[in-house]
Amino acid sequence: MTPTLTVDDLRFDVVLSARRRTIELSVERDGALTVRAPEGATAPRLEAFVRQKRAWVYRRLAEKEALRHAVSGKEFVSGEGFSYLGRSYRLLLVKKQAAPLRLEAGRFRLRRSDAGQARAHFVRWYTEHGRAWLGRRVVGLALRVGVRPASVEVRDLGYRWGSCGRSGTLNLHWRSILLPPSIVDYVLVHELVHLQERNHTPEFWARVARRCRTTLTERRGSRTKERPS
């Protein structure tokens, strides 16, 4: 049985080798995490290394998620799965309901008569719910980072999860609401730190790593459930 290492919400398979002299992290194609280390490397040493590189891990996970969502085609039929905050919800086509699309009782419910415009309805739903959920997250994280964005915009950013405008506007892709909350928080922290440090300098990555560490610690102490509608 492969030994594992858990650091906050990250779980790594541990591969030890007598030939290895350094510790290395990898994010596999399926999103699995692996730490490779010399034989005799202690758990505290491995954990310290992971914590130091955690911002890199979240960045790679976000990139993997972007690729996965970009290449996966969706069919708007009953039984198809659609993500929301890292969880998959099955689609159910229904004859009647007040809104074209709802998330209710653990299922996305799409009015059958609106199936022809299903993608537009999903984009609209993700954008509206993303604006509310991401807005709340930004307020709390901005206080921890020590910045104040001018505004928060949720829209289609192509292949980017987020960007930080010169005017202090935080731009976020509507697809980010599909990601697990821990990865969403990384995206938000990344962009918020850009309000302090525009370029990807060593100090930038150090600040991102510190804020991600603080955020994860606080999340463990106060977990909340989202109420879909």
C-alpha cells in the first residue's frame, strides 16, 4: 500500500527511493498529487517542503481544471454531470418550473422547453451565482491580504481564471465557480496579491503562499455549506 501524506486539504502519494537525493512534487494528469523523496525522509520534512511549495501545487491544479473543463464536451440531457464548487450534479430535464435552470435537491433542473439554449442558461446561472459567492469570498480574503479591490467583475476571460486591472478591478472567469473552494481561494489570493505586487517576483509567490496557508487554516476552523438555488 502506497504511503500518503496529508497537508491541510491536499493528499499526496509518497514515493521513496534510495537513488533520489532531492524532494520533488508532481501533479498527475488526473489531478493526483505525488511527492517523491529519498529514503529516510521524515514526515515533518516532507510536510515542510509541501507547505513551502503549496502555491505552486494550487496553480498546477487550477491549470489542470482549466484544461479538463476546456476539452470536455457536455450534452444537455438528463443524467449528464455539471460541476459547481468542485462537486458534480446530475442534470434533470423537467416539464415545468419558474426559472429555466435551477439547482435543487442535489440536481440541476433544466426546463425542457429551454434545452435549445441550455449552454446560455448555464453560463448565466454560473455567472450570477459566481458573482454572489465570489464577491463574498473576495471581501474576506481581501481583508486578510490587506488590500481593497475597486470592484469585482465575473465574466468570460478565455483561458485565464482571473486578472487584476490597473484600476484595481478584480476580473474573474465565471468558470471559476466550478472549481473546489480551495482552488477558488488560490485563484482569488493570487489576483489579490497582484494589487500589492504586479509581477511574479519571489516576493509575490512568498505572499501568495503565506495567504493560502492562513486561509486554509481558517477554513478548517469554520466550514460553511453553500445553499444552492
